[in-house]
Amino acid sequence: MDKKPEMPLVRALRRYEKKHSTRFHMPGHKGRGGFKDLGRLFKKNLFRWDVTELPGLDNLHEPTGVIREAEEKLAMLYGAERSFFLVNGSTSGVLAMMGAALKPGDRVIVPRASHRSVLSGMILTGAKPVYVMPGWHEELGVYTQIIPEVLQKVIKENPDARAIVVANPTYQGFCPDLKEICEIARQNNMLVLADEAHGPHLAFSPHLPATAGDFEVDAWVQSPHKMLSSLTQSAWLHIKGDRIDKERLSSYLGMVTSTSPSYILMASLDWARMLMESCGRYIAEKALNMAEKARKIINGCTGFYCAGEELKGKEGILDIDLSRLMVNVSVAGFTGFEVEYLLRLKYNIYAEYADLCNVYFLITSWNNNRDIRKLTDALKDISKHGLNKNNGSRNAVQKHASIRNMLADLSAVFKNLPKKAIEPREAFDSGGEWVDLRHAAGRIAKKALVPYPPGIPLIMPGEILENEHIVLTESLIRAGCSIQGTDSNNRVYVTV
Ligand SMILES: Cc1ncc(COP(=O)(O)O)c(C=O)c1O
């Protein structure tokens, strides 16, 4: 008998949808797209609107009609001279803005903890990275932001750098002193490219940190699919001033974009822009208010710590996006991984992300008070009863101490940048082989080695693996941390 044809992905999506889980992960619409009717329109017209460049529907690659009109409305809203719709995430925007700004051999100043698209940008352009180490928050076990004095020093040592890439905010919601960074960059004739993937909502409330568009940045990219209502993979890029070559930018965008861009994604961008134009402040502040409510309950009624205002001014953090919840659970003797797992399995609550010390929840206007109540009730329950009811407090204290020791080891190794043997582009072009971590000392990495936490690369492509990196990586693996760049046999990928 013929077997019923299988659709494994569709099966998994159906299963997830049927759970009706409480979503604190991306995308920002939380599966509840029905705000102001577009959800219903999409439901009815998904296939009908899935079209290509027909007469009257313009062309994303050379827009002169309705796409251009929609992009102009977007530029007006964000105070940009020109804005571009993207159908391949902020990733493609980062690649395009780096591609427009940098030529092979140019130096570019980048935070060590940049998103992987920045590394891809360096490989594609052949630019030479100059890494800036962000600050480090010992108790939370997370990196923070670029400290202007550290940047000054790096610029002094690399006066010929062409551009600075900066994230506003980081994944944790930390914003740097962008005004100061832009001033330093201007004085040194450097471009500023802002990765604002997590900040498309910042412009809409005075209670949120400043957006890159408020300062003299040359280009900034945002992912409305993360914090607003557009569909996953849609994003937008803004530019201003005359220091970015617009033709070169358009050509680069053309190279990293499909020639069949989805009209569904573009329509969702137009929709997200319209919503922010008509009620942006309400949308941004509804999320902030719900997050604040959750923060108060978590800090008042659980043993966990939800980071807030008090972090401002510490370790390069000028401001913080409080519509994200970063819940430190290591303070109560849990790992972030344990709490994330328990929330998912026992309470049907999906967080955005977890690391050794923290669990992260993204709150947008598409969440509601019921979601907040479920989350805070679950966290109260976990904090009260532990992972299992036999967990004594001695256990928790010991675990907290061992997490702190490991973080101290990590921050010590991170104090010095590894030695660079070749540039990322050369490492990418070299041959490669997987070798056992134990035998990798002295070898040049071909893939970055990124432990979580802290999410900062221990080694970048082209850098030399030393014994201390290997010892630390082994102890992190033993502690159950995930290390991007190693395989299941604890091997690393190096050049030959
Ligand atoms: C800081 C940062 N920049 C850029 C990106 C890429 O955004 P996208 O997923 O829209 O391509 C991400 C994705 O998570 C990110 O965290």
C-alpha cells in the first residue's frame, strides 16, 4: 500500500501552532497578525498577492512606482534621505551597507560581539577588521557595549580606518553612547554604520533609547520583523548624508537580493510602516508598560533579577531598551538553559533565547496582559519550587558559585585579543580541515569559535588558537555551554 506523502516541516509547524503557546520570541507579531485588518487580508489573499513584477506593481531593484512611493513614506517616517525595503533580513542590509562603504583592504572598526552578518560583510568586501572589545557585566555574565574611551584608543591606533560598525541596541537591549561615537567618527573622517536590527521601535517613544537616525550615522538597518509586525525576513535600510555612494549601495543590494522578491514580505513592510505612522507611540509604549509590569513582579515576587534602569551608565551602557526582559536566573542558582527548558515543557511558554545566566523575553504590542500573567506566574512557581522539589538551597548556592567561577575564567581570557595570522577573507579562501580541539594549538581558525555565553567570539577566522583558548573551550563544553564552531566530536575547523 502507498504511504501517505509526508510533509515533515508542515507537520512540525502544525504541531507548534496547535500548542497555542505563549510567545515571547520573534517575530514581533506573535502569531497574532490581525491588527488593523491586514491579518485578515493576508489570510484571504496570500496566494492572490503572491505575484511578481507586473505592470503597476513596480520593481524592487529599480523602484519608480508604488514600491518607491512606499519607501519614500518609510524614509519620511524615520527621518532618512532614502530607505530601502529588504526581503532578506537585516543580514542583507548589513552586507549592503558594508559593501557600499568598504573596499578590499580597507580597515573597519567592529565590536567583537557583532552579529555574524558583520563577519560575512568583512569576508565579502575583503575589509580588514579592527576589533573593539565591548564592556563586560560580571554578575549578568554578558557583554555590554562599546565604551567611547576604548574606541578613542582603537581609533588612535588605526587612524586610517574607513568605517565603524555599531549595534544599537545589542541583543540584550543595551545602547551605546552613539552621539559620542558619531562625533569621534566625524573627527576622524570615518563612516558610521549602525546595526539597529533590534531597534525599529526606538524612534516612537521618548521612554525608549535614542535611535541611530537621531545622530550622524551614514546608514542604519532595522528588522521590523523582530520588534514590529512585519513578516519574518522582511527588513529595511535607511541612509542619509552624502558619504555613502548610493549607486554602489543599490548595486550591492541587488547582489544580495533575489530577483524575485516576495510581494507578501514587501506588503507586510508597507503595513508595518503604516501602523507605526498611525499609532507608533501607542504600539511602542504598550509593550514597554507590559514589560515594566512583568519586571516589577519578577523583581518583587521571585528570586530572579530582571535587569532595568539601574544598568544605565555601567560598562558602556548609555541606555537600555526596557521592552525586552532579561531575567537573570543564575542569581537563584539556575542556569538560563534550565529555566528556558522548564518554561517550554511545563508551562508552554517560549522564550526568545537563553544563555548560562539569563533567559530573554521579547515583549511587543502583540503580547497581552494574559501572556504577562502566565509568564510571571510560571517564574514565581519555578523560583519557589526549583527544578525539582528535592533541590535544596545549598545546591543552588553551589551552582551559583560555580557559574560565577566559570565567568571569571571567561572574562580573564577575553581581556586580550588573540593573535591574528591572516585576514578573515584569506581564512575563508584557504583550504580547511576539522581537527580535534586537543591538537589545535597553534593552528589558524577558519571558522569562528563562539561560546554562549557570552556570545563574543573567542577566536575569529584568521586568528591563532592558543592553549588557553583550548583549555577554556574544553571547560565550557564540560559545563554544558554551546560552542558555535565546534562539531559534535569537539573538533574545530582550521586552515591547511
Ligand atoms: C544584532 C543583529 N544584527 C543583525 C541581525 C540579522 O537580522 P535578520 O535576522 O533580520 O537578518 C540580527 C539577527 O538576529 C542581530 O541580532
